[in-house]
Amino acid sequence: MLFENPITRQVVDYIREQYGAEPEFLWAKSPNNAAFRHTNHKWFGALLLSVPKRVLGLPGEESEDILDLKGDPLLIGALLDGRRYLPGYHMNKEHWFTAVLNDQTDLEELESLIDRSYALTGEKRSRKISRS
């Protein structure tokens, strides 16, 4: 079953309910990895991946679900703890971070971080310049 981890299912449900975004499975070589996008198809910093713990620098051989999010560099610096929050996996480490989805996840905090990531990657509105 896809999204066996109950925390991962709750995160997916939150994104669906809050933003109307469905997970998109874009990579044939990684069929369980998904991205969530704005209506303009720009990722809003919610990349859901399953990766081996050892790749993340965590103990154990099993895989762990993670969520890559965009964040303000100062916030990211304060969040990184080597357990729940890590530097962005396969992303720019200054502007992205990884949330590990497991029994240590604070869902309320994570939902707030998802909201920030969504806002940081918000759809740009074109501005018309009026010439008088």
C-alpha cells in the first residue's frame, strides 16, 4: 500500500485539504516518490520521498519517508537537529530542508512549515504597468 506510514498519510491529507494538491508521481525509477505543485505546476516545496536512512546519515538500513520543504535560511538553521530536520535532501541546502516523517514528527509544527513553504513558492501574479 502506498503511504503505509500513518504520519505520511496525515501529511498527504493535510496538503490535499489545505491546498487541493494531489501527489504527482513523476519519476519512473522512484514510483513511490511524489511532488505537490501549485496550479502553475511550480513545486511548492513539498517533495515526498522514501529513502534509506543511511543516505540521510541516520542509523538503520530501512527506508524513511521524508518531506523536502522550502524555508527561510534563518529558520532552517534553527530547525536542523540531525533527527527530525535535516539539510535538504537533493536540494539547495541553504533554502531547503528535509522533515523526517516518523513518530518524532510534530504534525502541528510540520503543517506550519508546509504553509510557509507554500507561501515562499507562491504563484507569481503578473503586474501590469500602466503608462500614463
